[in-house]
Amino acid sequence: MEIKVLKDILGANDAQALKNHSRLDGHGILAVNIMSSPGAGKTSMVIQTIERLKGKARIGVIEGDIASTVDADKVALTGVPVIQINTGGGCHLDANMTEKALDSLPLDKIDLLFVENVGNLICPAEFNLGEHKKVMLLSTPEGDDKPYKYPAMFSLTDVVLVNKIDLLPYLDFKLDAFEKVVKGLNPKVKIFPISCKTGEGLGAWLDWLTGELKIVTRQG
Amino acid sequence: MEIKVLKDILGANDAQALKNHSRLDGHGILAVNIMSSPGAGKTSMVIQTIERLKGKARIGVIEGDIASTVDADKVALTGVPVIQINTGGGCHLDANMTEKALDSLPLDKIDLLFVENVGNLICPAEFNLGEHKKVMLLSTPEGDDKPYKYPAMFSLTDVVLVNKIDLLPYLDFKLDAFEKVVKGLNPKVKIFPISCKTGEGLGAWLDWLTGELKIVTRQG
């Protein structure tokens, strides 16, 4: 019974996600769904990426949170268009919420759309929003055993950003072992170790992102 | 429509939670529901607490995870009885899962039961398991803004353990400001800053826990 309800919800969500995807394609926008645990550094990554792509790509942001506008307020300081979705308790964004946020964004003036999901390593993996790429962050203090415990998220994502590598000297996080396990679950995944605090490693992430941006722009 | 389904689920869950609660009381067991983001240190805290209460209280553990037995394997090394629940995708434990785990534990030989919930700051707050106390961990690398973004969890918990205080010198986490915001949401909450790595602060947490244990034992 519960499973049936869940299947109906997921089916309806996928239908709306397809509509969002076509709409984004119509505007030549690359949409990236960003997922992680609470506090892994999604907003910091978005802000660091915006600063580094200034003048190269026009960026828009959708911020998803249960409550508050803390993250949207931070992102707005960069000057890019940003919309906050408050789910009011819901543990993930869905395609309907995303559609409403798209209605409020200047889509003709955006090349790259970041959709920052609710902080949660579980449910966001199951709800497509219409994005082109899924990117997850795993911060080093969370530990290198997380792929075993949250396999869906690690299996479905296109990119894993291993954030807070500046803290590695103070932690027991084994980056090599972590990468091996993630590649075992998801052989095509790209893994970029980064620090949004020091900027280390962001170059490789930006190279990948601008490469994807060119592909979408050519198709659009 | 979706809300009705959720209400039915929560109502049925509360009924089962009451049964679990009575059953635990019948055995004189203090049950503690432990919640946090992935990687905040729930399992480390459980293991450190078990080591320090050896000979003073008989402990049992229920480990909740989407997949794997990583955490149960670690806890089992301490020698206490431990049961792993795999939710198979589900983002929280519920009272029915807890009942099944209780069936497999030697309840007459347990004074203190830790139920380690799935790593998630959102949904576990809504599902009572029949516990006597809710304890959440917030690890310092997650940032001091989390109460604004996950207000339900911080409002409902009896205790906040601020874990990984050994990392404070490398972070921008303001402990005083954090405590003030949490007390604003939840004036009765107990807050204990701890490090499961160095042992700092665990004494105050153990004092609170053994105090609660005496209260339940007297009632049982």
C-alpha cells in the first residue's frame, strides 16, 4: 500500500521532471541538481563557483530548504538571480516545486542553473527535477564509509565533490579508499576533491562544468 | 491527499510507539533515540558511552541504516547485544521496525537501549519509536546555522550533543551563538559540547544519562 503511493508519486514526479527538462533545453540552460548532507558545503560551493565563472556564464540559483532564507540571502549577495523554495517540512525538492521556481526566474538570461536541494543524503536521490546533471558533495568530516550506507545517492550521481579537504590532516578520511568504493558503485562518476575554504581543487571542477556547459549550449 | 496519507502513517506509528514504550517500561529499560546528519558521529558516541558505562549499566543497541551493517559491526566489537535494521531506502526508523528489533533483543538483560536512527536531520524527528528521550548530535563541521534550517529536529529533541569540538580551531563555528539559537527554539533542551575523539565533555553527557537511567529504574 505504502509502496503503491510512493510509485504513484514518483511516476507523477518523473512526468513533471521531463517537462522541466524540455523547458530548460528550450532556453539552452544547463541545470545541475546539487545534493548532500546538511552542512557539507553546497552553498559555499555554489558561491565559489559563481565568483569564478563571473563574465563566463550567466548563473541562476534555486535554493531548497525546509525553512528559512539563510542560503538564498548568502547567494543573493553575489548578484545572481536566486529563488528560495521552502518545503515546509518536506525532505527533498520535487519537479513541481522546481517548475514554480522556474516561473520566477529570468530563464532567457541564464546559462547555468544550480538547484541546491534540501540537505539530505537519502530522498533527494529519488526525485528527478528535470536537471541535466546530478552533483553531490561529501564533506571529509562525514567519514569515508558513507557510500556503503547511502548507496543510492552515490550510484545515481554524475559527480562527487569531496569537500573540506583542508581538514584532512585532522581526520581519518582515506581519500584513495573512498574513491575506489565510489567507483565500484558507479564506474562513470567523476570525483573532484575540493576545499571551498582554500579554493584547492576547484579548477578541475570548473573545467568539467564549463565543458558540460558548452555541450548544452551547442545542443540548445 | 498526500497530507492525509502522511497523517494516517503518523497516527498508526504513534499507536505502535505507545506499545513499544509500555513494553520498554515493563522491562525497566531507558530507551534513547539518537538522531543526526550522516557522519555526525552517532556510532562513535554510542561506542564511547558503552566503554565508559561498562559495569554500571547493561546496554543494548539498535542500529538503523538504509543499507549495510557497518555500524552494527563496529558496535558488536564492544560485546553488547546489537541488532541492525536496514530500511531498504527508507529515510527514518519507525515504531514497527523498532518493535521487530525489540523482539530480537534480550530485554531482561538491558537497562539502557540506544536506537541509532538513519542519518537524516529531517524525517526521524517526526516518527516516535517509543523512546523515553530524543538525543541529537550536531557536529561542528556542519556549521552553526543548522537550527534555522532544520527547526523541527532542534525543537523536539531533549538533548543536543555538539560533537567534534576538537575541530573548532579549524572552523568558523560559534558555540555561544549556536547555543543561544537552540535555546530560543527549545528552552528546556540540554546542550553538551563533546569530542568522541578526545573524550572532552563526555563526563557531563554521562552524568545526565545516568541520572535519567536512575529515574526510569525507580519507576520500573
